[in-house]
Amino acid sequence: MKLQILLATLLVTAAACQDSPTKPEASPATGIEARLKFIEAQTPSESSVVRLLGQVEVPSNAQWILGPSVDARLVGWSVTTGSRVAVGDTLATLVSPELGDLASVANELSRVVREREKNVGRLKESVDAGFKSSASLHEAELSLSESKAQLQRVQRQLGVRNANIRRGQKSEWEWVSPVDGVVSAIECAPGGLYSGESRCITIVANDAARLRVDVSESLVAQLGDRVPAAAWTPDGAESSTHLEFERRSSGFHPKSRTQAYYFNGAAMTVGASGTVELTLPVAPGTVAVPRMAVVEVQGVPTVFVERADELPKAVPVKVVGRRGEDKLITGIQAGDRVVSRGAFALKSVLAFE
């Protein structure tokens, strides 16, 4: 009886297995279509933007690196980096024994000249009255001429050494600017002894600072004769400044094959570096697609273009710029519908196949 029950159970099980349909193997493409979102590639109405590195520099003939015209101890600076100065504005206060000695000699000689001028005047009156001989007058006039010559020599010497330096309070002197411009660097610390050979302060001519951007040969070809706009963000800054195009160098660098573009603007610190966004004209055939629509397939930028009754087709493209959240590409036409959501899933399907 037990044997009959066991045989019946096996027969029922076998029949059930034969009636069960075979499940198809899962395909990577199964269900992907439902998760895809498409958008039409658009002809961009604005220019593209590329990010490059830039540095602020100034022509050598538009900057002055100065030290005090006499040996002097620097008491303190009256300006800071970025200060605008005019001719005669005080740069720093100094203490200079050399200037003090010359000034004292000049003052003493001036006193001597005044006394001898008075003496010559009195002798002339005495000679006219017959009380003195003309010889004594001649001797006094020679002494006066000698004193005047000595005073002139000291004043010339004082003038040379005193170039751009004037008398300050008490025993201090004021070092003044010989040019109009902007202070771009201060190198000498208060308390030190400096001279005309010292590189204490750098003054740049007003509006002489320029932003230099090295632009690749391909971008130069894209620009042609058109003038690019530039937005400058110095390292560490949170906001950008719009600059105006000034000029570009006459040729390409022989090694880097770049051409220097120069821009001018306000409040640029010489030597500062940062990021420059150049606005370039859109090349013919360029379209705009969402940035998530472009994926790398075997190292090549690719978009997926919609096809009827088939999975979207992978089309290699070239990224030529950006505009907000869109990428600017060539390789497809305006109006082509591309995958804007699900491109990474399609990339996985390609890898599976």
C-alpha cells in the first residue's frame, strides 16, 4: 500500500513539471525603455564658455621698484598694497643721519651768507663815505662769493640725496612718491636700514595691470577675429569680475602653441592668478543638450539618440563648451531626441553586450 502511494506522488509531480512553462532568460534591455526620458537637442542662442587659467602681469616699463634715495632707517609705511598714490604722496617715514647732517651744514652756510651780505652792504657805505678802502670791500665780496658757492654745492648735493624726500616731524623725513600709480608690493620691513639700491616698494602705473590668458590654437581658430568676453575669479575670491579685451600677442608660442590674450579691468593685483571664463561664439553645427545626456563610452563622449522601435543609438560627439547646465556638442543635429535620463543605464547595456 505504501509503495502505491509513493508511485502516485511521483506521477503527479512529473505531470506538474511538464505543465509548467519555461521562464525566459532576463535581458539587460528588459524594462529600460520605461525608465528613459528624452529631450530635443537645441540650437544654442548664447555663446559657449570655456574655463582657462589667467595671471595678472604688467609691462616692465609701467612699474617702478623703489628704495629711499639716501641711506635711511624705515620707521613705518604710510601706504599698503593696493593703495593709489600720486606724485608727492607720502610713502613712508624715515630717519636719516646723512640728511640731517647735510641740512645742518646748509643751514649754517645760509646763516654765513646772510651775515657776509650784510657786511658787504656796510662796507659799500663806508667806501662811498671814504671811511674804508676799496680793497677791504673787494676782500669781503670774495668771501661772500666763496660762501655762496659752498652753499650752492651743499644744496645741490642735498637735492640729489633728497630726491623724493622731504622734511617730516622732528627728526623724521617723509619719503614721497615720484609717480602716479598703484602700490602692488611692499618688501621692506620697518626698522631696517635701506638705500636707493633696495627693492622696497613696487608702484604700477594706473590701469597698467593686465590679465594674461594663454589660449590654445584650436580656440583661437574658433574665435577668429571676434572679441571674447571674460569673467575673472582670482584664487580665493567668491565672485568674478568682468574684464574688457585689450589685445592679443602677434603669434603663437613655439612650444605650447598658445596665443596670449590680454584683458583689462579694475582692482587687479599684479602676480595674482585664478580662473578665467571666456565666452566664445558658438561654432556652426553646435547643439545644446543636458550635461547628464553626455556619457563616456570607452573614453569617447557619447549621447543616445532615439530610434523607432529600437533602443536608442549611441552616437559619439565632441564637447565644445557649456552653457549653464547644458553641454554644447557637435555630432548630432538640432531636433534629434536624445536620452536625458537613463543614459548611464544604456551605457551599462552596451557594456553587457
